[in-house]
Amino acid sequence: MKQLLLFIIAFSMLNLSKDSLAQQRSFGLGASIGEPTGINAKSWISQTTAFDLGVGWSIGGDRIATHDINYEGGSRIHFHFDYLLHVFDAVGSTGQYPIYYGIGARFNSGGGYYNSFAVRFVLGLAWMPRETSIDMFIEFVPSLQFTAGPGFAIDSAIGVRYYF
């Protein structure tokens, strides 16, 4: 728990040290529904890059393609941290619909996962309505798990964030 608290403090400090911002408000906090369901934060570090942090729980069954591990299928705690790149002109529109992609790390515990670590490959689409302090997103995240038995997983979620 101490490590998680230190991680969140370090993540918040990154938000204070930026020079170039993608929006007037650079730190967003919100919720996501899917795999996982929980709290999501995004901190812009330039006009096209950001860090994303998620803390939540997963309630689905086995989603790892492996033959070595028998997951219990119960709920589990999920943490992830991603580095994201945004392409703002990929979707032709008068609004802002950036496609984003990136790489990150995931940690799951519980439900038979026994403290598993995975590398995440993030692909998503956001909607950032003009003159508002929110963004909405949908993302698809294949993951390659290394600990607690190697395997392949797919996370996906929709969510919304409010920018402070």
C-alpha cells in the first residue's frame, strides 16, 4: 500500500512540472467501465503526449489465454500506468477526436492472478468537446502477461474524465 501511495504522489508531481499543455487544464480524473472498472487519471505532459493511471477491479472470468494457470474467475484488483501518444488530425471533424496509442504496465492481484505483471499495448479514441472540461474515451488494450504464468489478455473500457 505504501508503494501505491508513493506512486500516486509521484504521478501528481509530474502534473506540476509541465511547460507545454494540450488543454487549458492538464489533469483529468474520472471513471471507466469495462475491464477494469474503476478510477482513471490522465496527466498531459505535452500537446500530444500524456500519462494515464488506472486503479480498479475486474469482475469477469478468465481472460488470459494460457494453459498453465487455472484462474479462479473471481474479482481482482487492477493497476495500470501507460504512456500515450495522441494524433489529433486522424479523424476528420470539426471536433477533437484524437486517436491515441501507447505502451504501459499492468498489475493484477486476486482471483487467482497472484500478483501478475503484464505489458499493455493501448489503442483508443477520445472525444474532447470544445469549451468543456471533460473528455470521453473508448480503448482496446491487448496485454502480454509475464508473471503468474505467461499469457495474452485483452482489456477494454469506456470512460469519462473531468479536467481540473
